[in-house]
Amino acid sequence: MKKFEELGLNESLLRAIGDLGFETPSEVQEKAIPLLLEKDTDIVALAQTGTGKTAAFGFPLIQKIDADNRNTQALILSPTRELCLQITNEIKLYSKYIKSLHTVAVYGGASITEQAREVKRGAQIIVATPGRMQDMINRGLVDISKIDFCVLDEADEMLNMGFYEDIVSILSTTPDEKCTWLFSATMPQEVARIAKEFMRKPLEITVGHKNSGSSTVSHEFYMVNARDRYEALKRLADANPDIFSVIFCRTKRDTQVVADKLIEDGYNAAALHGDLSQAQRDSVMKSFRNRQIQMLVATDVAARGIDVDNVTHVINYQLPDDIETYNHRSGRTGRAGKLGTSIVIITKSEIRKISAIEKVIKQKFEEKTIPSGIEICEIQLFHLANKIKDVEVDHGIDSYLPAIYEVLKDLSKEELIKKMVSVEFNRFINYYKKNRDLTAQTAGKDRKDASGFSSDGGAVRYFINIGSRDDFDWMTLKDFLRDTLGLGRDDVFKVDVKEGFSFFNTDAEHANAVLDTLNSMHLEGRRINVEISKNDGGSNNRRRDHNNRGGRRSESFGGGNKGGGRKEGSFERSSRRGEGREGRKGSGDRRPRRG
Ligand code: ADP
Ligand code: MG
């Protein structure tokens, strides 16, 4: 195995690599970096997800770019908004010591003018999703006619998502002499076709399978109503008294909230996220290693470096945006030959994500039900009995024992045991007396339903009279709705923001609350108007893989659905990726009359 120093990388990159904590290059990096540095060549690199492809093209790209020249010299195309932002972020980290190098992310769902402005200020590297890039080109907002490098990242996924034409059209505006670097996990025909038609004698690199899920990890999911997420987490903890777990949330805020609640409810929990100081993070990690903390609630970024063995459970309190991240998460358990369990708490609207993950990790999930109060009480009772049996007596108590014997002297052995157990146990009994069943009822049915959704109109689509004119994009509107309605992260979905109005979905159970709450509100002096839209946004036709001929490797999943009805389908594909294609009216949504 080589070291980064032996690959021909310059000092500023090596320093950044040191800061990132990368010690040795991954296989694809070791193969690709020297080659790309030495030659001006096209390349096709095949490697599984999680093998470090971003750095494999990012390092040589940064080194080859002329940072003193402000022209756009490289275009990186990537399938989704999330990946686009992730790559941009990584490239910025890699190039942090090259002050004049600017990387700009170009993706749908955010202001195109702001992105154009950033590009105009001088972006040597543009990282873009194909739909938005095409829009920018059409409007003359970017000039990629002089680029030296074009990277097609996750090429198979881009083609799966129906971007073939966009890619071809984008490539046609780039110079013929540029180098094209194609990175992909698989090599379906469409990818081979791109390579054949648009690349010149590409060199090929293939690396073996690496991160396709560890077989020491078993995967389970629990379907609950969104409002029961936290309660479900508690029950899972109670049902596993010896749990030693990392719990993943999507945002720093959720991470802190969940940790705070757990602590308040008496669990040994702590939060780990980027808003903590280094000293605080170190202290949390130390307590976790010492097992003073049983439940570490973390963001993905903060948990990146966690190398603690014996983690029994990884709990996805919320699913991440992409499967790669799911893989990273579940890799925190099942280490060093130990067995581990990766648990996902999901709501009905997320069920399709499970099948998408299964395909990539090539392992099946087991659907489980949240343990009932009685089951938990039984588990706790036996745990307690065993704990009493196994506890090591600290002889510090010896001197108090005579007085204690005196207090308890009239109790028989049986009574004594009963009372001792009750001391610890009453809190569980009291808590679980309510004994509500948490598992969302339609779980089993939906899972078997090929559509992934019940056909009884599980989702409701709404029209709302606020839109991009009110400074919302699909993400901020989703957050606004979620917060206003007090709903969970994934309860508002298929958010589609137009200029003066928008559409969104929730599960039918929330419909009354949505209409009542929002219709009584004002936004900047204007009354908010929400109506149920006639168009269902394709919600009753959520067939997966709708637009895709087999072999799909669905790498990421955003807020919306895969496929869907034809018209809306093509639109939803774009909104799901955050690819709000301004200027293209493809939506089947009809704008209701406003009174
Ligand atoms: P891919 O694109 O192949 O799926 P990424 O480039 O996203 O993989 O890398 C996956 C993760 O591994 C990222 O968190 C990245 O920072 C990390 N990583 C990449 N290369 C190395 C390395 N040489 N050493 C340690 N971590 C690495
Ligand atoms: Mg990648």
C-alpha cells in the first residue's frame, strides 16, 4: 500500500489531506491519482460507493487546475443535489490551502441568479446537477466552452435518473480536447455508451468490492407514525438494556433535541455534533468509550471518526439522504468480527427507501414491531434479576449492613426479592401501563404492496398560496411547514415550489390539522390559503423504477417519490433531486382557482 506522499500530490494538497485525517489512499485513489496527474487522458473508473472516488478525481483535478486563471476549467456532473453539495464541500476542503481556487455548486431548488453570480465571480470548478446545468447553459449564464476537464460522477446513477440527454447536450458545448473522467459503481450499457461516444480511448480502472455492507450487521426497520419516533426510540432502548449505540439524526438541532430528551428521561445519552467545541466532543467521546454513555446521538459528520468497537446498535432515528451515508452509519457496528444491528425507524411515506437500500447493500431488512409495554417489562425484569445476581459487591457498604439487616429483618427471602425488584421496576410498570401499540398499522400491508404505498390515498396533496416569490425554495418551505405543523422531518413531502404558489403532500391523517393550522395563519400580512389539490402528485401511483429499465442502483432518495404518474413523474423526478427546472413547465399540477 502506498502513501499519499508517493502519489505525486503537491504540498498544499498533502497538508489538506493531513487535516482531513486521511492516512492511506484507498485503492481507487492509489490507482487513479498518479495516472491522472501524469497523463492527460480520459478514464473510466469503476468502484463501489464509499471507496473514496471524490478524492480520486478531486485531488488530481485540483492539482491540474490553474488557480491563477479565473476561467471555468472543470465541470463535475453529479446526479443529485445532495451529492453535488457533498462533492463541493469535499473539493473545498481539499483545496483549502489554495486561496484563489473557487468551487461553485450549481443545482436546482435554489436561486439560479445567485448561482450564476457566484460563477461569474470566477469559479474554476463547477459542480452541477445536469438539469440545472442545462438551464444555466440555455440562459447563457455559464461558459464551459473552455474547460479542460469534465468529471461524470456516479455516471450510472445519473443515467438511471434519465439524464442521458442532458449529459449529451451539456457535453456538446464543451471542447473536444478536454479530458473526461467517468466514475461509476457499475457499468450498465448506458454508461458504456457514453464512454464509447464521448470519450477518447479511456483508460480503465476497476477496484474490487469494498463497501457493500458488512455481513456482521443485520438490518431491521420499525414503522411508526411520525409523532411516535421518539417514543419508539425509547422503547427500543428499554427493550435492549445493554444497548451501546450510536443514534443518527439528520441535523445538529434534531441531534441535540433527541439527546436532551433522552437525558431528561433518565438515559445515559449525549449529543455529538459540530456545534460542540473540540473539548466538548473529546469529552463526549471519552465517556462513550468508557461506556458511561450508552446512547450517543450524532450527526453524520460528527460520527465520521467514531472507531469504537462493540457498538451493539446503530439507530437511524431519521434516514440519511443517501444510501452511502446509510452504509457509513451501519458500519459503526458489527466491527472487529462482532455482530451488530442497524435499526431504522421509519414512517409510512419512507418505506420505498428500505427497498432502495436493500438493493445496494444486497441484504434484506427484517421488519419488526416496536416491543409492547409488557414485553419491555419482561425484558427489564429479567435483566434486573440477572443484574442483581451478577453485581459485584463493593465492600464499602459492609459497615452499613448491620443497620440495613435490622430494617429488613422481618421480610422473607421472597418478599425481599419482590420488593427489591419493584424498587427498580415500578418506573417501567408505571410508564408502560398505557401500553399503546406504536407500530404503524399498515406496515406489513404496505411492505407487500408492490407499489410501496397503500392505494387508499395514503397521501394528500395541497395547494398553498406561497412560493418562491415569498423567498421559499422546496427545502425552506418544507422546513417551514414541518415546523409550523409540528410534524416530523419526513411528514411533509413532494414539496414543489412555484413562483406564487406551491404544492406539497402529507399523509392523509394530517389533513385536518394542515388545513386548520395553515388557513388561520398570515404570512407578512397576507392570509395563507391552503386547499386540497385535485392533483395527487402521483401519490397513488408510486411504482418504483418507473422510468428505468432494470438494474437500478438507487443511490439517493430525496423528499419525493420515485416515478409516479407520467406528467407529474417527470416533474417530480426533478423536484426530488432539487432540480426545479425553471423555465420548463412540465408539471401536471393544475392551479386551483383562488378566491
Ligand atoms: P465514493 O464517492 O466512492 O462513494 P467518497 O468519495 O464519498 O466515496 O468517500 C467516502 C468517505 O470516505 C468520505 O467520508 C471521505 O471523506 C472518506 N475518505 C475518502 N478517502 C479516504 C481516505 N483515503 N482515508 C480515509 N477516509 C477517506
Ligand atoms: Mg461519490
